Amino acid sequence: MSYDIAFRHQQALDTSALTTLLGALHGLQAAIEDTRRAGKQADSDPAVILLARHLGAIANSQGESDSTLKQQCMSEISDLRRKPVLVTLAYRGVAYDQDAKKLFHGEARRALIALADALGYERSDYDIRSNAGGPAVSGEVTLHSDELYVQISCGGFSQNGEILFRRCRDRRDFSGERNNYAGIREITNPGVFAARLCRELGLSTGMPDNRLVA
């Protein structure tokens, strides 16, 4: 069975239906896939080349000048670099994106270790656990000490925030006391968030007294 059907050639000859950037991109991607199935080289396929030129023409007719668009890209990069990756991932979501999910778990683990440091914990004072869950969810990363349980999950807990925290009796206590919630941005300032945990949960801590009033 041949996959070298005529559709991509017909579409390349009449691009009147491809009026948007996304539509033209979809047409080009479909043509490239068609050439792959047909055992042809996409780089030299006339339909692919024509559809690529049509995509370029649409792109050239939209937006500002190249210099303006480059400046906008640089501004976006600067803005993203000012935002912690963990916050960006939490708001963006990582469902069905294995690479983003792996990055989220790594960043959440680092954030919880920084929180433990701010609380004055030694490494033996707490456990860090990571539960990936299924592809449709972010899973969660948890810090569990003898008196504190903090869990980060992308997507939030019942619209109350992405961080769940509560006091517990020990590291075998997985239910603990009343649940409390915080937004993901709070953990990007571990000293201030640690002070909140100590204040609201009444934790014993190695934090200096001046940090507890933050």
C-alpha cells in the first residue's frame, strides 16, 4: 500500500484554505509526515517546499518587524528568568509532559530541602519522598519530619494552594493534624515560609529568633 497520496500536492497547489499560521503549520507537518510514510525525502519534496514557503509568507505578513519581535523574545526570556521554575511549572501544569514532570519533582525536592535548612533541620531530621503518580497528574513531593508534614503538588489542593502543610506526631504519622494550605510562591522564600510554619503550627525549631517574626 502506497502512502504517497496526492493530497499534499493538491494542498500545496491551492493553499487558499490555509489562512492562519497554525493552519499552515499543520498542513506543513501533515505533508512532512506523508513524505515519511511514502519513503520520500521531505527536504526535496515539492509539496513540502511550497507549503513551507506559504507558512513563511503568512508569518511575514503578521506581527512586527524582526527586530521588534526579537526584542519581545528577549523581554520574555528576562521575565521568565525572574520567575522561579517551580512557580512557572505549577501554573503551567505538567500533566502528560514527562520532561516537565521530572523537572517539577526535582525543583520541588530542592525547594523542600531549602525549607528544611531554613527550619534548622539536619539531614537526618526529615525525609523527602516523591510520588510521581499517573501521567494525568503531577504527583507530589513531601517533606516529613517528626513534627512537620509539607507536600507540594502541581495544580493545587482544592483551589487552596499548591502546598499542603500540617503538624504531625512523628514520621509514621501520615494523617496529622488540621491541613493548612499555601500558594507555590511562598516556598520560593524559604526563610519567610519557615517562619510562618513555626508561627502557625507551633514548631520547635533551630531557626534564629529574629527569623521567627518574619
